[in-house]
Amino acid sequence: MQKKSLKILLGAVALMPILVSAAVSLPKTVKVDNGGVETICGSNEPEWRKAQTIEGVNIQESLRCAPDNPAQIAAEVKGTNNISMETLMNTYYAADAIIKKNDIDGDGDPDFIIIKLEVAELNGHSPDFDGLVPTFDIAPAIQPGMWVFAPKSRGMATNSFVGTDANPLLRAPSPVIRVEQGDRVWIQLENSHYFPHTIHLHGVDHPWVDSAGEGNDGVPQSSDKFVLPGSSKTYEIRPRQPGSFVYHCHVQTHVHLAMGLVGMFVVEENRPNNWVQTFNVGAGQVRHPSKAILEEYDSEYDLHYHAMDKGLHDIIQKYNDPRLIAKKMNREYNMNDSTEDYHTLNGRSFPYTLRESIIVAEPDQNIKLRMFNSTGEQLAMHTHGHKATITHYDGVEHNPNAQIMRDIYDLAPAQRNDLKISTVDDGLHSYGQGVWIFHDHREKGILTDGMNPGGNVSALVYKKYLNEVGLPKTIGESIAPLFTKKFHGRKLPVWQDIDAWNSLGEIDGKDYKAPPAAVPAPVEEGPKGIAFYQDLPGDNSISNFIWGLIIGIILYVLFLNREKIMAMIASARGEK
Ligand SMILES: [Cu+2]
């Protein structure tokens, strides 16, 4: 009986591995082809990166991989009415996109500014085409449907006849608008979209009614009528106070703002001969900072944070009839149940943020950052290696004696914080030169559709850590695999080729192909300067084994003859 139960027990133990493996059923480990890596920095306009003067406009150097077009900046500063046809033709602007005239106060700069805005759909559906058009990728193959305010452009919505990429003026975020304190500004909204929209000037000093007694606050329920598809409306502004403000659509605001109809509106302090850059398309570095900014700062950056819920942004990709879109978006979609999936900085997510939204620094500089949160949640922006001073909240200067330094900047929805970053290496303002990332410290902010790395991560990069194509000279793992559609399509295993990644180090502009077949093992050296250890003859595992064997045999022989040895010792003592 006992023998039988022992047999059963042994049989069960023998079967255990088979039973366990059948229950877990582990998948095979297979190597996944990454499908090819995009050109990490495709900038073919090295001339655009240099400091230069066009049409008398001084344009600062921009060392990033994808710099703004200097001709475009000249048009933004002088106005499309004050530049040569040649310069205008080097941009996508319509001839009447930015009109600047009338030096009303006689201080050498124009004070009557007329800006034309249209409404563009990005990554939307077309009945004539299977794909999305015009396309704007926030990361490789990530194309959420969006609406943006766009400067009035000429020609096609796409870059060329052969591709679907949007022309450079049609992009997220809606452009930063910059005017001078006291300017008489007209914003003419030409509604080129299939839904009604308006412009509300959030925080900007503007009268509730315009000079004709019409509504001027952009809120249909209190003052304005809808600006219907195909019609236009002029908003009149004469801001008395400088600061960082906002403009956004106020029709079905919860979804129209989230779709992207929101941008920064900056009022610069009044100075003589102060031609300000009317648009900063794509936000980021301001390559022609105002006179007042240059009195205190070396450079200036607009940082616009936005987030998107797939459930909302997919609607315009699934439906093409405005009635169906209105029903799905305004009657069926419930924002209370929403989750933000895409977290962007200046319209892009990591790693594309590295092309356009890095901050370039040199030691002992002051850099002005204007941060704006158009997401639906509180942000916790964080700078590595630096503590910045918050100088302004919502466009109002904080008492200079009470200004505080932080390394986390909490930004409520629609809030603006102006920061002063000092790059003085004193262990407080800056910890020294390097590639210092800055990002949202909420974990979800560093995700793209739930995957890391992604989200609104960018970097503050000191000039000596920038390579010749404008990418940070990183010394960590290669980020090349993140520039693949497979990664963002959740098809690339998170740890595949990690040894190869670690061996690659700095990212460069060259195409990244397959990782090397084998990674050379690091050569390990013994501690230097310890002669005793290093000089031991035959210091390897085989000799250790032989020596151990010999010593073991000697000890064993001694043990076997222990009685004889003890007797020998005793007799030796007796002789004494
Ligand atoms: Cu709208």
C-alpha cells in the first residue's frame, strides 16, 4: 500500500513540468523587424539655421534640427504687405495674411495690424481619398484628427501634388499671435470650415463691443453671432497691458478647444522701433524677440502644451458628413468619460519634440519661457538641472520681491506661467552644462497613447551638446528605434535589441538600420596598483581549480593519517 502511494507521488512529480507548461503556454520569443527607421533629422535647409538679416529683419540663430523658415519670419515681422515678392514667394503666406501700417504714435513701428485667420482640418477624412488629408504627424504614424486656426495661406493645403503632408502653415498648435502694447489690432476670422466658430480673446484687453457696436468677445450666448461657414468677422483689440494670453473658439468650446482651436496671444511692451513677430507658427523659439525681451533676455520660447482624447479626435476620421460629425461630437461624445491619450508640446510628441521644441542654451544666459496649458488637466512641468523663477502668472507680473524659484511649475487648464531660466552654474539656477530634459511630471504626460517614451518630453540642451544637425549629443541608449512606425503601432517589443541600443549612444542624423549582430563585451581590468593581486601567477579559473584540488588532496591525506601524525607529534614531545 505504502509502495503504491509512493509510485503515484513520483509520477505526479514527473508530470508537473508538463502540466505547468501547458497551463502557462508561453509564447515563442521571436525577433520583430522594426520596419525601418525614419530619418531622425531630415532638415535639408542648413542655411535656415544661421543668424541672418532678411528685408532688414534680424533673425536669431536657431540650432534645432527643424528651424523656422527665415523668409517666413521676415514676412511675420514686416507684414506680407511690406516685403518683396521674392521673399513672399519663399513662404506659403497669402499676400494679405499680415498687413502692417500706420505708425500712429510716431515711434518707428507700425501700430495698425490686420491679421487673417482661417480654420483648417488636419488628418481628416475626404470622400475622394482612402487616407487622411492633409496629414500632420505628431509622432511617427500618429495622426489624430485636429482643427487649428491657421494664418491665411495660398496654394494647396498639402505640401506638393505627390504627398499628403500639410503645408507648413497648416499645423498644430494654432499659431502664437504677437502684437505690441497699444497696437490697434484687427483679427479677421475667415471661416473656411464646415462648422460655425468664433474667437474669444482670453485675458487680452479688448472691448466687449467693437467700434460698430457689434459683439467682440466671441461668446455666441452673450455677445456674438456664430461666424458661419464661408463668412467672416473682424475682432478689434487695443491691448493696454503686456503679457501672455490666449485666444480660442467659443462655439461648443469643450470640444472645439480640445480639437485644437486655441493658441497663445502675446502682447509685448511698447518700445520705439519695435517690430514684433506677428506669428510664431508652430510656437517654440521666437527668432525675432521684441525690444523689451532683448533688454533682459538672450532668447525667448513659446511652449504650448495640448492633449487629445482619441475618442473625440477620431470622429472626423470616421465620419464625413457635418450632420453626423455634429451628432457624434456634440450629442453622443461625453467628455466626462474621456481620457487624454496624446500629450503634446508645440503640436508634437516625443521624439518629434526634439526636432522643433528643444531650448538651446549657453552658460550665463537668461532665457524667457512662456508656458501655456490648453489641456483639460493640471500639468506639473519639470526642468531637469535648473530651477527657474516664475515672473508672471496669466500675463500679470508677480511682485518682483516675492517671486519664487521652482523646478515644478503647476499649470491649471488655460493658465500661463512666464519663467526666467538663468544658466548661471551655481548649483541653484543651473547645475551646469548638459542635455537636460524637461517634461510633465504626471506620468501620463510622458506617454503617447499609453506608451513610454512619448508625450510632451523635450530638452534644454547646451550648445556644446548639440551635434551638427541640431540633435542633442546624448550618451544614453539610442532613441532611433522610437523613430519607427512599428514602435508607435505597439508592434516593437519594449526590450528588443536593448544591448545594441545601449552600445549605440549618441543619436545622429544617419539612417539607423538593423542593430549590430553582436555587441563586444566590455574588457574588464583588474584593480590597478595592487601588485600582490596582479602578480599572482596563473590567475585564472583553471589554475584556481588545480590549486584547490592539490590543497584538497593534501588535506585529505593528512586527515586519513591523522592518528599517525598525532603519534609522531606526541613522541616528539616525549623526547623533549
Ligand atoms: Cu469653433
